[in-house]
Amino acid sequence: MSLEEAIQAVGDAQAEEERCIDASRLAKEALIKAREAVNKQRGLIDETVRALTSAEKEAGQLVQSLNQTNSQVDKLSHQIEMQTKESEEADIKMERLLEAYPWIHEEKQNFGVENGPYCFTSRDPIETRRRIHSLKERRDRLGRTVNMRAMNMLGNAEKQYSELIRRQEIVLADKRKIQAVIDDLDKRKEEVLISAHNKVNEEFCNIFGTLLPGSKARLFPPEGMSVLDGLEIKVAFGDVWKESLGELSGGQRSLAALSLILALLLFKPAPLYILDEVDAALDLSHTQNIGQLIKNHFKHSQFIVVSLKDGMFNNANVLFKTKFVDGVSTVSRHVPLRVRDENKQPQTERQRKRVK
């Protein structure tokens, strides 16, 4: 080998060495980067593992919480079922109590009223339950010494009491109905009395004014009272009202009484009236007025009048005169000439019609 070739070979070897060094350097750099990438991936993996571990732990806690929730749900469902059953049993028990103790309906409005006999908010349920238990034990002890016949008698007495209460309710209901009828009758009576008072009062005033011209008479209730409490006769001459009937003369009082009687007769007529010397205390003019009044206002009624004055005779249709002859009382019937003439006129008219 020549020197040049050796030098050439050395140069090639040096160049190859430099390439190897560069390649080694690049390989080291690549290895460092690879290690860094691996370390980075390991960090990510560690973080992922920690996250998964935390998630698994949280999932376990959630599962445990879910199990606890399901357990509570089951417990609450059981409680709901028990309470529903207890509520149904309480409803049944309440119906039985209502049937056994009718007073519950009557006292129901007092339940829960503050400071009332049925206010239980201030009482301890446990203490109340204990007291009920104690009372039941006492009842059982007393039950062994109580006469059962007395209990049967008590049951019969309670039945009789219930029957009496039922009858009392019936009687009270009938009483209310009767009271309603009485109230209705009282109302009708009041209406009828007021109507009768108005009509009689009007006729009373007219008749008294006819019998005693220039005067007035009214029926007034006493001061502070109503028509239902009574009526008083008030008489006025002109525009001056008298305080009482004591201020009138005997004849004026007779006319007032007779006017009231005749007003009542006009309100409710009768087929026959008997007047016995109602004109005894009156003078002839007043007697004449009475006769004319009876004749004009009571054409559909019959009057038997006992009188000793001509004022009555002149207005009568038939007269019955009594006389004492030879120690014997006699009665004779007379038809006044005026009446005979009135009876002849229709006959004359009928005869004229027959002639025509």
C-alpha cells in the first residue's frame, strides 16, 4: 500500500469516526427525548391511575350511599304500609266508637278547643297511655266485684233513656210544628183583628154620627198599646174629644154603646136581633133616629124591638101591642097604615099590567 493510499484510508477512517460520533450523539439525543417522552407518558399514566382509583373509590361511596338510600326507602315504605294499616284500623275503630258513643257527635265541635275539656295538645301521650292502662286495670279489678245484674239494669236504663230522648226529640219536633201553627194563627188573628177593627171603627163612626149629628166616635187602643191589647171608645162633639165616657150623659153613653153593637152587627150580620128598650134613656128625636137607622141599614135582618116610644113604632113593619084587660094580658097584631099602603102599591101595579 502506498503512503497516499494509507493517508486516504486514515482520512476515510477519521471521517467514518466523525460520522459515528455524530450518529452516537444523535442517538443519545434521541434516547434522551425518548426517555423524556416515556417519563411524560408514565406521569400521564400515573395521573390516569390515580383518577381511576379516585373514581372507583367515589363509585364505591356512591354505591354504598345508594344502598343506604334503598334501605331507607324500604324502611319508609314499610312505615307507610304500617301507618296506612294503622290509619285503616283507626278509621274502623272510630266508626265503632261513633256507634257506641252517640255523644261524640254532640261534643265534636269542642274537640281541639284550647283550654277545653277535649284539648290534648298540653298532655303527654305517653303519660296519657299509661293513665289509660291504669284505668283499664282498675276497671278490670272493679269488674270482678261489680254486680252483673246491676250492669244489665244499667243497660236497660240506658236503653230506656235513649228511648226517652228519642221521644223527647219527637215531642220537641211536634212542639216546633205546633208553635209554627200557633205563630201563623196569631199572625192571621192579628190581621183579622186589624181588618175587623178598621171596618167596625168606620161603621161605628158613621152610626154614631147618624144617631147624634155633629158628633164623632172612634175605637182607639190604649196609649202605648196595640189593637191586640184592647180598645177604648173615644167620643168627640165638634172638634173636642172627651177624655172618658164619664163626661157623657146617660143618653149619650147609651147611643155610643148601641152604635158599637150595631157596627159589630154590620160587620158580621145575623138573621134575627132582639132589642129590649134600648131607647129607655133617650128622648124622642134620638129614638126616631134609631128607628130610621135600623130600617135603612139592616134591610136583610129582622129586629124584634121592645119599646114604649112612637119613634120606634113609626118605623116598624109589624106592631104587637100588649094590654091588660079584665086582669088578663092580651097581645094584638097591627100593621101600620104606611106598610099597608106600601103593600098595596105593588098589587096595583100588577093589576095594571094585567089590564094592559
